[in-house]
Amino acid sequence: MVEHTRTLDFKIAFAIGLGTMIAAGIFSLSGTAVAEIGSSAVIAFVLAAVIAGITAASYSEFASIYSENGGGYLFSSRTFDHDYLVYAIGAMLFLGYTGTTAFYLATMDEWVVRFIYPEWLHFLPHGTSGIAVAALLGALNARGTEESGTFQLIVTGAKVAVLLAFIGGAFAYEGPGAAVGTFAGDFQTEPVGIVTIAALAFITFFGFSAIAASAGEIIDPKRTVPLAIGASILTVTVLYAFVIVAMVNSPVPADIIAEEGETAMGRVAAAFIGPIGQSLIVAGAIFSMVSASNASILAASGIGSLMGRQGQAPRRFSRIHPRFGTPFWSVTAAIATIIALIALFIGVFPAEGGPIPFDLTVPVPVVGDVTLTELGLTPLTGFATLNLLLPLSVVNVALIYSRRRFPDIDRGFSVPGVPVVPIVGVIANVALIYNLPFKGVLVGLVLVGTAFVAYLAWGGTTAVTELVQPVVESEATPGVEGGTVDEDRFRVLVPVARPERAASRVRLASSLTRFHDGEPFVEVLTITQIPDQTPYEVVGDAAQGRIDRIEGLLTDADIDVEYTVSGHISRDISFDIVQTARSTGTDAIVMGYPETHHEVAETVEYEAPCDVYFANGFATESHDFTTVTVGAGGGPHHWELVDVASRMAEEGIDVHVVAVTPTGGDAGAGSPEEVSETMDRLQGVPAAQISEIDAPSVADGLVSAARDHGGVLLVGASRTRGLQRWIFGGTADRVIELAEDAGVPVIVFATSRGLSSRFEDYTYPVLRRLRRMISDEHPTRGTPSDNES
């Protein structure tokens, strides 16, 4: 078993926190803060840092206990037994991280429009560059591109250097004494304004959670996580204070700073150190926002992945991409949410009024009429901060509860003054929420409420860890050294429902491996399914009995390929098959075509990380691969199937390509098949032959030809099984039915499908039908004289 290796030391953990905090918050909010309350902005930022520090202490204690990735959602799920509460925390953190990223990228968009776009590009809608960068970051994260530790150090160093250059320019411009004097004389006594700015500034300090969220990668997390969190918050607070000092000393008038808003820092930099300084600040700001966005996307996708594993989000969110090693679906969901938030707050309802032609107002007592046709960056900040502060309040409560529920648990770091300190943190968080922009809070509550109602209606699903229970470890046949399998072997997973069919399936798998590279190895998997509420122990003996019987039958059958036999008890058969294939690095799955539970075949077809051979009608003792019959139809699975047939032909097997013209009038009969493209892919294969026949349906023609030729019929899986069945009819399903009566063995082939491939699945039948509807002539079909070699 390969153990997980921790690779991040203190300096990398410190850089993660520092680099995540230095982002849109300081570049965007410094101008707004100084315009509103002058030098008192320092008090607001320090207040936000103190409140963040209290919750950061709770995070540090939990991270010293649960040294895994997951942050606040993980801590809550380990402390509370209330599914609804834990789900609410996960949903809000997911919205908080994605909202933070939307804020970063929307702010970046304002900087790009203000300082980079030429005048002729100003027609683009607000948020265009932010959405484009979100999509790019999504693609990079989905493909596994992330900052390494060394690169994180370089990035953070560059951010700090930019801020130091800005601060240095301010002190050089006025002189240290004058700068301090101007700063000291500009304080304002506005408690409400200070708290309001502190509420907005809180988002700039939430980067401490990125350290806790990466606890699973940090060396000695019980000591390193608390130190890195404390050091990063303190360092950022000092830097931000000096940035405020610099902004107060700006020669740019306060009304201009207020007008510039989120891009004021760039204007001030130009006044201090000229165009070069402005370019430096602009580049640093944009780079910081993109970098921090990447970190927040990683955090959001990590929350989504963990929720998927625990059954509180779609199960596919927990799925790791077989090639990229990333939670592809969770990343996709995070990016879609970020884009939607940017479009909502900045594109459709920007601060200056959006394209909505009517007025949407919500009458609110005391506050007045709230116009929802004007949102913008400030409400977006409120939306993101709300969805961070509420979960943080719960984490503080969780710390108090954890101390009482688990008094003897080993805590590498302990928050002093519990329960007083966490309670103060809760009160401070609630106070900040009260001072957030109402529009952002309103939108946040609506979205969280919608997500919660959706969860209540759905009810969640079984946690991934509870779906499968191994009965026995795999026991390899003689010849597999130490029970392990060489990675260069061609691994075939053979799920077996009926023990008496095990020998036939293993022989078939062995025959099919002849057409692939690598020495074959077969893993036989038998799964005993149980209902959700049934304990595993109830069927343990029955499951063990099935395993023993399969092992005995395979021993008696004298199988000539190396294999193992594994048994699982599972609440979801299709999930177990797919998950086993992913975890063992399976190259192909060979399984029967389910006679009753077609949803198993559909799930395995779409979600397996490898090719799948669904077999039907094979005799126990023999598999005749001297002749194979292949249809001429196109489609995503068909071309991969043709490649398999080509490899078979290279082994001396006769390959018959059958082009069927359906004579039946119903939609289920299928469409005339074009043979030329299939034969083009079989060029140079001497054993390939063409047959053109008329039949009531494509399925009838294929089965009839296979019966005449003898051997095995190979067909590609139906594109979009549901869509095909409802509109066009499922050829593969019909072939199975007809082949059983005709005594023809059939293999239905499906290749692994990604997101883009799934889209191709759905569009292929429609596009093919449209192409043939607008064509004046029948598709060109080859003849034996043209194509036989």
C-alpha cells in the first residue's frame, strides 16, 4: 500500500496563506475604505483581522486534530451528527469560495477595463474578462495544473514586492515624517463606518482557511498549521496598514479616489511613481487576483468533492478524473457557479444599472426600497462574506461542542479561553453580517435557501465510504509475485453476478486480451447488493459463499490466464464496478449484458474509465473468434469498435462489415448505413469483407448476417441510450433480443466517455438525421469490388 506523503513545510504553508490574502481585497477595498473613513480604515482592517484571527484559532485547533483536506466542512462533519446542519455549512462554504472568486475576477475585470482595454473594446459587457479567466482557470484546474510549493513562494514574493514598492513610493513622495503626520491627522470617529468597512474587508483575511484546507499536505500539521495561520494574518495586517497610510497620503483628491473606487490604487500609484509604477501596480493587482482565484477554486472544488463523497452533493462530484487526477465534476460545478455570479452581479445587474428594462424593488422597513436592478461589486462582496461568516460562526460553536463531546481527543493546538473566545468570535461574526450590504445578504440568503430546499427534496444519497464493503482481499493465482500485479499488464475487470458464468466470462476476457498490448491479468469481482438500511453483516456469510463457489468453479475449469477473485457487499452495483475499475487501473471491463437491471449497463457504459465489453450469448466452453461481424454505422463508440476489429483482423480473424438498408417504416428500424468511412479505417486489412443487405431494421440485418457468417457479432453501444430509446430506438438493445433467439453471441462495445464526448453522444443522432434530411441523394455506399482487398 502506498502511503500519502506530506510535502509542504512552514514556509510553503505561510506562502499559501499570505498569497491567498493578498488579492482583490486590498487592491479593491483600500480606495473605497480611505474615501469613506480616511485613516480610520486601518482600524477597520485591524478589526477584521482580529475577528478573522479568532476563527482562525478555531480552525488551527481543528486542523491539529483532523489533519486532512476539507476545512470548515470537514470539521463540522466530524463534530456534528446533524446532516442538515453539515449540508448547510458545505453549501455556504461552496458559495462563499465561489463568491470570493467571483469578487476577485469581477474586480480584475474592472482593472482590465480601466487600465488595459483600448477604447474600442469598451463595448464589451461588464465581467467579460472575468468570465473568460474563470473558464481558463477551470480548464487548468480540471487538467491538474496547480501551483507547486516553489512557485507559490515566487508568486507570494512578487505580490509582497509590489505592495512594498507602492508603500515605498508613498513615503518617498512625501517623506516619512510628512507621511506619518498626514496619516495621523486624518482619523475620523465613525464607528458604524468602521464596522461597515471591517465587514467588507473580512474577505481579505479569509485566506487563512486555505492553510487549514491544505492540512492533509502539510508536514507536522499540528504545529505548522497554527504557526502559518498566525504568521500570515499578522504579516498581511501590517502590510495592509502601510497600504492605507500610503493611500491617505495620495496627492489624488479624495473625491477622485471615491470615484475611481476599486481601481483607485492604480491611479494613486501613477501619482506616486509615475506610469511605470502604475503599470507595476496594475500587473501586480491582476496577477494577485488571478492567483488568489486559483486558490479559491481549489478550495471550492475540494468542498464539492468532499460533499460528493459524503452523499450531500451529486456522487459524481467526488469522482477523480482518470487521466488528470482532479475532481473534474466538482471543478466544473465551481466554475459554472463563479461565472453565474459574475454575470448576475456585474453583467445583468451592474452597479450603474443593467440591461433589465423594468424596475425590481424590494420594500424593506427602515432600510428603504432595495433596487435589485443595481448590484455590482460591493453587494458581491457582501454575498461572499455572508457565506463565509455564517459557516465560521458554526465552526466556533463546533469547537465548544467538540471540547465537550470529545474531551480526550489529542489536540496538537488548543485555543485558550474556551468557551469565551469562540463565543466572542460568533458575536463578532454576526456583527459583521449585520453591517454587510443588504443586497448581497439578500441574494445570499435566497441562494442558500434554494440550495437547502433542493437538498430536502432530494434527500441526499449514501456516502461513498458506505457504499462498498470488501468481503475478502483478492487472492492471486500462482505466478503473481506477492499478490501484486505489474503495471504493464493489461488488466481486465470481470464482474460476475451468477457464479456458474464465471468461467465463461474469464475465458472471454482472456480471448479479448489477445487484441490488446500487454500480458493479461483478470480480476473477477462478485457483488452482493443490499438495501440502504441493511447492515453488511446480514449478508456476509452469503457473500463469502459466492466467492468460495466462484473460486471452486474457476479452479475446476482450469483457466489458462492469471486472475484474482474479489467479493464486495455494495448498496450500488454500478458504482462499485466503476469505482473498482478506477481504483485498480483497469484497462477494460468484460461483463454480461444485464437481463433485468439495464440501469447498471447504462451507468457503467457512461462512467467507466476504460473500454467496456458487454457480452451476451456466449457458451460456457467455447468462444468462436475465427469470424466477427461488424455493422457499418457511425457514431462515437463505433469508430473505437472498428479499431478493435482491425486488431482482430491483424490476428487473422475474418471481419465482415455489414451495411444494412432498413425497409421498415418505423423510427426504430434505424437509418441506412454508410460503409465507406468504416472501410477507410480498415484499409490494409486483407480479411475485411463487405456485405450489403436489406432488412426490416438495422438490428435484424446485423443478426441475420452474423448468423450466416458464424462467429461473433460486434456492435457499438447506443448513443445516448435514453434519447435513442425514446426517439430513434436502441439498436444495441434490439440486437441483444434478436441474437438470443438466433443463437448469435454478441458483444456490445462502449468506449470511455468524457464530458465533451457525452455532448457528442447526444448530438450525433440528431446531426446524422438532419444531414440525411437535407441531402438530395442517398449516402454513397461502397461495393465489394470497390473495397475488398
